[in-house]
Amino acid sequence: MAENTIPLEQAQTWRSNWKTSRKDWMAANDLQGFWVPGDDLTQTVGENGVNCRIYMGLTEEGTSGEAKMMMVAVDADGKDMIDPDNGLYIYDFSQPIPPMDDPSSPLN
């Protein structure tokens, strides 16, 4: 199995939490961006999609969960390529900024 993958059911829960709580969560938290492991980018590209799609999620409803970004490969027809039995995964590649920031970055 590829690294940093999550099952479809987990991704669906995180998406549902995001859809329910995103406005309140964003008002209560200082999200500036996401840190992405290179391995996850490489693995997604290795699934031979032509693009990728990134979905936002929250680990729990309300304002105390952690923001997540989930990435999937996308085929030439614009369809998400999610099929773990055939090596097509949902990647949880994210860690929020802060705390994974670079204080010396000109973007801070």
C-alpha cells in the first residue's frame, strides 16, 4: 500500500465535517496553508492520472478539528481515480500551516 493513504470512508467523513463546519472552523483557526510531503505528490503522479484533485476536510465537526487536504489522481475524463484494490488511493498529504511553516519565508 502507498504511504499516507486513507480509506474512502475516512475521506467521506472529513469532507462531511468540512462541509458542515468550514465557516466556523476558518473563523476560529489561523490556517495559512499546508505542508505537503514529496512522496505523496510522487505517488499520486505515479497513478498515471492526467491531473489531480484536492479536497478539503476536517478531522471532526466544529472548530477544534484539524484541517486536511486529500489528493486523488484524475483520469482523462475528469473522473477521480479511487480504487485501492487497483493501487488508486486517496492521499492525506497535509499538515496545516501553522505549525508546519517556514518563519523565514517571504510568504509569511
